[in-house]
Amino acid sequence: MSDILQSPFVREMAKTASNMYSHGWDERNGGNISLLLDCEEVKEYLDTERVLRTIPMGFDASSLKGRLFLVTGTGKYFKNVEDDPETNLGVIRIAKDGCTAELLWGFKDGGRFTSELPAHLMSHMARLAVDGGQRTVMHCHPTNTLAMTYVHTLDEREFTRTLWQMSTECIVVFPEGVGVLPWMLCGTNEIGRATAEKMRDFRLVVWAQHGIYGVGKDLDEAFGLIETVEKAAEIFMLTARLPRLNTIDDSQLKVLAEHFGVNYRKDFLNL
Ligand code: 2HA
Ligand code: ZN
């Protein structure tokens, strides 16, 4: 059996956590990531018959039963993942009852999965229903995106349109826009359901005064989506108190979207 610490999934997850930390998106224990794993690939590294512990999840994820996820741990710091993946990460399998996680590897200090597991697994379920290639859910606290939720209306259409105006590539990268949730208590099934509901239409969901969720086929895709929103939010915040002399207007956004052939939210523009 090969060393799981050398597996592409553990290495890439650890590298991504460090990268997110370096961006200042994951202070202290902020942020969490989950990655849907390929069972056959995992068998090269783990005896998947050997369950170390079972951990109740407190919600039903029946449609994911038998599926394996690599997830970050609750209370764990992103800055430490790369040095000690086995303590800060875990591989879980959703048990037959749909409500229990079977720990196959990791959380070596007796820890457990992220407190945001409901939002992660419910988002995986929602996205898998629209995109079979969906594998990653990523949550973090990017500074400018958070700042923007204090000074900009949380109306989804307006929020998206402002982001699209902040950089030419935005409408091409997230043509469906961003979903926005008002402030809600985090770590609950309720915010999990609300996030998953938005994930039917969006790959990005902003949690006002908290952070953002991004999804994708792999870590790079989810990271890239969040990175693009955060860059646009940074430009918004840098220019928010200055007179706006120029912008990308709605007809230019339309030309962009058509040129790149993306299916954008036409109702988010004033055309
Ligand atoms: O795990 O980011 O939303 C820490 C968080 C909770
Ligand atoms: Zn958070």
C-alpha cells in the first residue's frame, strides 16, 4: 500500500490550505474544504474496510452513502495542514444510514470533521445533481469580499453586477453570478440547507459578514472562482469612496459574454 501522505489528494489539499492561508483568507481556524474522492484511487493508499471511528453527523446525506471525502478538521488551522495532514485532515465515508461518518484516516488527535459539514455535504448533493463532475466545496473568509458585504446591498443581482463591472474576466469566469445569503448562524443545518439551495443556481455563495463558498470539479477550480470574486471585491473596495469616472457598462458585459460564449444571467443586466 502506498503512503497516503504522498497521495495527490492529500498533497494538493495541504498545498491549497497553505495557499489560502497565505492569501489571508483563513485566519485562525477559519475556513474548511471538502473533496469527494475516487474510491478506487483511495484503495491504493488505505484499507477502506477498516473504520477507525464512527462520528454522527446530525443530518441526512443518504444520496452520498458510500462516498468518500477528504475534509478539514474542526478547530484546525489552515496554516498547520501542510506540516501535519494526518491531524488536520480526515478521510470519511458516509455510512449506510446516511447520517453517520465513518473515519478511515486522519483526525489523529481524536478530532472530527469541520463544523460546516452540513453546508459542505448539502452543497455536494446540490451540485452533483446539476454537475456530475463536482468534487470540491471550499469555504473561506476573503477580506474584501467580507468588507463588501458591509457596504454594498446584498441583493444578488446588484452584488453580481457590481462584481462583473470590477474586472473584465468576471462575467466570463462566473457568468451565472453569485448567490448571497444574509447573515445567518454558521455551523448549522439551516445555513447548510440555505447554501445548498443557492448552489442549484450558483457555484459561488457569499455569506454576508462571514465569507464565501465556492465549488468546482477540483481544488483549482473552486479556488479560482473565489480568487476572481475576491479580486473584484478588492477593486470595488479600493474604489468605493472615489468618484467613478469609468466602468464596464451593461452593453460591454453583454459583448464580453457573447464573445466568450458563456451562458450568463441576462436578467442581471439592464439591457
Ligand atoms: O471552521 O470558517 O464557518 C471555521 C469556519 C466556520
Ligand atoms: Zn467560516
